[in-house]
Amino acid sequence: VCVTACQELPFLPINSAVVFVAAADQGAMSSSKEQWNKAHASKNNDGTIPSSLYTDENPATTIKGTGFKNERIAKRTIELTSQPGVRYKQYWTIRAMRERAAHHPNKSVGIRDAITVFDEWLENYKEPSDQDKQLYKQEWEEFRRLCQSDANKHCYGKDPTKEELRRARDDLANGQKLLIQLLSNQRQSSSRSTPFPLPSFVALFGGPGMHGYGSHEIDSDQGISRVHIDGDGIQELIGTAKTSKLMLGNVAKVEVTYNRSDELAVAAIIRSKQSNTLENLWGRSVDTSQGSKKRQKINSTAKEQNTNSEWTCNTCTFVHVGRSKRDFLACELCGSTRLADT
């Protein structure tokens, strides 16, 4: 299904949007806005939200870290989609995030701020020049190559089956599990390779480029992927709770080297330069002062309340807000099973 779409259609599903590829020799074309509206029109013109707004059909090309949770994430979304290699789908990705935010039934202050950021960008958007279209066409050719690779064998079309969506969730969950295993091996001073299926690898780390967690580079000649995870990026990939359980300590970044043909991965933890006190070696700071204990209790309570009142679907990024929804076991929008730490 995906290979056929890559070969024949000027509209390619990716990052919860159908991406238009502007070929320089196709003459005059409608604007990005018109193309978007046509591709995302409800089937019966009844205003129903199209399911394609919440899907990620080609995991091998996804840029991780886009979203609409707040102003910071919205600005990061614009920055990530401005990088070479993904500019051809920038309008579509930003429009998708804007529409997801607009259709959210419980808009927080942060989500409303994100909508403002997106609306300002969309209002000032200018169609690409002929020269830019040539560059975007080259980017699309690389996208098509990734679409047709083994890394994208768990892709799906615009109307995925329940089985395909379940497989996508399983790929991501398995990728998180294997990253935890890699980090645990490093914590035990083990550098042995870990089997890591390619679909799970791309489901977790996405395609080549800059991401919210760090970066992913592909050496095509050697068939090697190199993933650089920033210190805070670990939490983005596996969640705060699982990161805390690993007790990694003062991590500056993590480097994952992956052999794409053998599907084997190794990880290296690079620690920040701090004095080797007992607290640093244990990966936590200790302050026995009365004021510090009180602050820790307040911060812990606030964090617990925030965690209990909001969780985000890992499949469609729909944010469930409020105590009434904190115990939901599945997303009320797309029906995806809720992961354990979300």
C-alpha cells in the first residue's frame, strides 16, 4: 500500500497529514491551503474530523517532538519542520498540529497559546518559490526512498485497520522496552549488542533529522544509524517514570549506534562533568535541610497532581485533561490502548 502511494500519488501520507509534493514541471497548482482542505474534507461534508488527522502512516520518515501542548512545543514544531529534508511537508505538519489543537475538547491555556503560535505562522505563510520547489522535490525523492525501504514495512494507508494500528503501538512499546534494556546494560558497564527490530527502531526514533529528543543520522554507505539523545530526551522517548527508575544519574547525552542490516544496537552514556560525590554517583542530590525537605514535598505533590490530571495518547497525541479521564485505559479519540507510563 505504502510503496504504491510513494510511486504513483502526488499526495503522500506522513506525520498525520497528507503531504503534497510540488514537482517543478507540473505547472500552476493550487495553494497548500487548498490542497490541505481538499485532502482533509470530511467524507460526507458533515464537519466530521478526518481520521487521517491523527495517524502516522510512514514511521521511517517521522520527525519526533512536534505537538501542541503549549507555546514552547508549538515553537519547537515550527523549528523542527524548518530543517532541510522535511521542509516540503512543513505546512502540512503545522496545519495538522493546529487542527488537532483546535479540535481538542478541553483546551488548556497551553493549547490555546499553541494555537496562537500556529495561527501567526499560517497567516504569514508564503508559497515556496520555483527554486524552493526544486529543493523540496529532492527532499521528497529521499522521502520516497525511505518509504520503500524495510524500515517502513509496518506503514499503513489513510484508513488503517485495527490490526495495523495495534501493530504500530506494539512497535513503539517494544522500541521503548529495548531502549531501556540498552540503558540498563550501560549502567551495568555492559557494551554488548542488543537485537532491535528495525520497525521498532524507527517507531521510537523516527526518520533522519533533528528531533525533540536529539538527532538521528543515517550513514547509507555503511548501513548505520547514529542516534544522539539529549539528557532530557530520554524522558521524551520513554517517559519520566521509567527514566527515574533507571537511576542514570548525571547524563549529558546518550549515543545509540544501530546496524540496520543486522538489526543490532549498542548504546554509550556520556555523563556531564560533575564532582564524584556520593550523591552524584547515586544519581540524586541529597539536602537534609528542613526548608529543602519542605520544598521537595511541595514539588512532589504538585507533580503528582499534574500527572494524575493529564495524560497524552502516544498514537494521536490527544491530551486527556481532568480527573475524570485520568483512569481511562484507552484514548477517547482514536481508541488506542494507553501505555503504562502515560
